[in-house]
Amino acid sequence: MDKVLEVLMREGRRVAGGDRLGKTIVFAKNNAHAEFIADRFNVNYPEFAGQFARVLTYKTEYVQNLIGTFSKTDGSPRIAISVDMLDTGIDVPDVVNLVFFKPVYSKTKYWQMIGRGTRLRPDLYGPGADKEDFMIFDACGNIEFFNAEMTDAAASQVEPLHQRSFKARIGLLRALDSLASPHESQMALRLSLATRLHDTVVGMNHGNFLVRKHLRQAEHFATASAWLIPTAVDLDAAAEHLSGLPSSVHALDTDEDAKRFDLLALRAQLGVVSLEPEDVDAFAHARVRLQAIAEALGEQRNIPVIKQNLELIQAVASDEWWDGVTVGMLELMRLRLRALVRLVEKTKQAIVYTDFEDTLGEFESAEVRIVTPGVDRERFREKLLAFLREHQDQVVLHKLRMGRQLTALDLAELERILTETGGFSPAEIAAGATEANGLGLFIRSVAGMDRGAASQALDAFVSSAALTANQLAFVTLIIEQLTQRGAVATGLLYEAPFTDYAPHGPDELFTDAQVTNLIDVLRQVAATAAVAS
């Protein structure tokens, strides 16, 4: 049992930068078998408090609610242990791992079970990184029984984000230890790195089947003294044996954007200390990305928490700040800005991970013409709204209002309806689509969203914790805005009417994890109006 779970947790498809196992269905034989699987998982991963893997059988209370939260991208559980409940009929596009923990003798049912993993899911692994496959872990010889010609998947993908960060901290600590006369800020950073690495190892459960294989190293580095004067061999051993192991520290830090930002900052710090060519190159790439993030944050200056840090944000975005930059400056930047990265609109985030070069064209003289905006645009929107209401039964318009994922064919059909049936000019449609970041979002901004669908999109968030009256009022306002606008951008949460409930935005009412979750939900709602690759 533990062996199969070990393979799943080590080799399964992962999301959130590789830090979290992707949605997984385990097909168990009976209720007792399912409960035993859950018990063994919880023994190995107590940090998840029994919420990561849940049993879904006919004996489970409120099983339909549990299936609903499992279907949500960020909902719990991540692993659904099913006895016939999820074998057929369930549609969860996020599922990327299937575990056959029981023999199947019906070929029809076998292929239906495999079909749970075949649903398409755009941007599952990040912007532009779509779901292209899924993994099957067959512990009962079903593939061999049905003589299915399935190729073995690559055992490993990119290292998880927490593993890369652990190794980056090891590398930076090693570089700082090699300095002959470290400055005070460098010594302070070294202490911070050692503390974080020590805490991570302390958070490793020695009963976990992955940790047990590296128990000697885990026990050694769980002592604070092991990090005081480690040798190069010690650090190599820590990176090799401990970097990829689960820790309660990882379970507590769920903000993927913040962790990616940490990794960029660590690489930049290493480039300041080290003269190795690869570290210098990594510094240059990290600088470009960090400046891009700062520039994107600066465009959200209406958000109070960004406004409070605007001076630092503008400095990081400039070239002057990077002349003579120190590890202390970079650490201050990391600590103050890491929690803000989630506020960057996803439409802006494409620049974060892309190298680019600005070009300046020729200067030309031009006449500034004063026009009166608004009149034609208002008439266009009124005409469009009337048309959309009249044709609301069209399949693509129904999908749009119900928050269901659109495809490229849907958007093509939508454009055809608008031009051929509605008589709208392509130029009018293109202008609206450009302004709204897509045709689907533009039409939804006019037609709005079905209130029931808007409410359903936030069900998992509402049910994840006992919310106060003010928190519920804030969520209700989001539902109203989704119904009217069709989407709610992050920046709007820091403007009226939301500031009537929380003058400083959602951070005033919710925890950081809740705000991150809320923003993710709103981005997912908006994503349904874009093309599903």
C-alpha cells in the first residue's frame, strides 16, 4: 500500500510549479479498502490534516458536496479515493493521475475509468502550459489484462518548485560561506537561509515513506548545529537527499507566485555573490524578470498595499537600482514584494517569464485631434446588449453566461453570429475584444453572467471556512459584480463598491491564503471566456 502511494507522490503529474500533486482518482475495491488507503496516506502526510486524500463512497456523508469541491481546481481533496462513485460519468478536467487499486474485468468499464483522465484542461500547469496527457498507476495488472498498448510515461518532469528553491538556498549558503570577509548583511542572510533550511528539514515527517529512505540525512540536518559550519560534502548530501522530500513547511506556503518570486530573488542573490559564469547568466535573467514584475505591480498602484510599497517597486523596475545591488537589497525586495506578486493580472504575467527587448521607432510629428468619446460606444453597447438578450438561447451565448469553458470553435461561432446575424462590423467587435482582452470577455462584460453560475464558482471558497458576516457580504458583492460585469479584475477588489465593506481591500477581511484563493477563483472564471487549447 505504502509503496504505491510512494510512487504516486513521487512520480505523479504535479501542478503549482511542481509543488502540489495534480488532481488524482484512486479506484479502490471496497469501502474498507478505501478507508485503509486514506489512513495510510494520512499516517505519512499528517501535515495535510486529513484533507488532501478523502474517501468518496456510498457511505460518505455529503458525498456530492465533496465531489463538487474535488472538481474545483483549488478545492480539496487533491486525491479522491473512490469506490464506484467516480468510475464513470464524472467530468473533472484537472485530473492528471489515475490509480488502479483494484482489478477490472469489464472492458467497457475499464475504458470508462481511463476516460476520467482524458478531459482537456488549458493552462493547468501555468499560462500557456496546457494539460497534454495523464498518468495511470496500475497496481493490479489491468493494462496487461486488457492488452492495452500504452507507452510508459517519462518518470520525471521539471523538479518541483520547493525542490529548486531548497537547492538554490543551499547554493547561496555555499557561496556565502566561501566569502573571506562577509559583510553584516551577508551574514544576516546566511543566518536566514540556514534557519529556513533547518526548519524545512525539521518539518519532514520521519514516518513518511519518502523520508524514511533518507532518514540518516533527515535526522542529521534536523539539528541546528548541522547548518553552522557545513562542509561542501554536507551541502551536497543535503541537496541530493533532502531537497525533494515533503515537509510541513511546504504545506503551509501555498502561494505559487510568491515562491516563484523567491526563486528569482535567490538566483539574483547568488549572482551577486558568485563569479561563476552560469550564476552571472542566471542573475541577468532573474533581473529582467524581477524588473518586469515590478513594472507590472507599478501599474496596479490603485491597490493600497502596492501603493504603500510603490517607492521600492519603482526602484526595482529602474536600471539605477540594480547598479551595485547587494544581497541585502534583494532580500528586502523579496520580503516586501513576494506577497504582492499574486496581484499582478494574469494578462500582464506573460512578460514575467519572457526575455524581451524594447525598440524605439522614429519620431514623427502628429496632429492631436480632440474627439468626444462615449456616445457611439454607448449606442453600440446598448444595441449589442439588446441583440444578446434576444439571442440568449444560442448555445455559445448560454455557455458564456453560465461560465462554461469556451473553445476556439465557440469563439468563431460567436463572431459569426455577431457579424452575420447581428450585423455588427468586424471593426466594432475587434475594438471591444481588444479593450476587454478577448472576445469572450467582451461579450460577457455586456451580457453579464448567470447569477447561479457566479454563485457556484465561489461555492468552494465559501465552504472552505466559516466566514464572518462582513466576509460573506464581500463575497456576495463579488457575485453581484460577476452577474453584472461577467468578470472581476483583481484591481477592482480595491475600489468602490468593495471598499465600502473593506476600505483597504480584501486583505483587511481575509487571510493571505484566502485572498490568494479568491483571486485564483476570479481568474478561473475569466479564463472560461478565453480559448481552451
